[in-house]
Amino acid sequence: MLFENERVRVLEVRIPPGDFVPVHTHRWPASIYVARQSDFLRRDHEGNLLFDSRTAGPPPREPVAQWTPPLPPHSIENIGTIEILLISTELKQPA
């Protein structure tokens, strides 16, 4: 975690090649800066494949920014050859 207050949470996410991130959620929408991307698999909490990045074509070579809604329980596996590096700015919902 790089920063957190009552309105936002900023995370630096690094997933080396071959690493597996266990099941977790993202309960807030986020702006994500993808500094480095690699091929990955996203699975649901039961291990069912939700997304295989290889079906979307090769990972971008340049950094990109994207918007993501809250995500249900899932795991991520870096099946590529380079580290995945993201900066995620989650926008917390008012209580």
C-alpha cells in the first residue's frame, strides 16, 4: 500500500513471472496504471477460469491506464515472462 485515507487507497502491485496471487476481492472501483503487463489468468473463488489474457492478443508494450469496476473474489496467475506492475487507485464509496 502506497497511500490510504477515507476516500482513496493506492496500491503498488507486483506479480513476478510464475507467481500466483490467492483469492481476493476489489470492493471499490479503481483507476489502474498498468506500467508493465504480462500474460495472466484470472480465476474465480472456485478455480474456474474467468479470463485468459492471451485471448486478448499480446500484452501492450507501452504503459496504459484503465478503469475497473469492483471485482468479485478471484485469483491471478502471471503465466508470462515479465513482472506485472500496476498502480491501482481505488475510489472508496461513502459509508
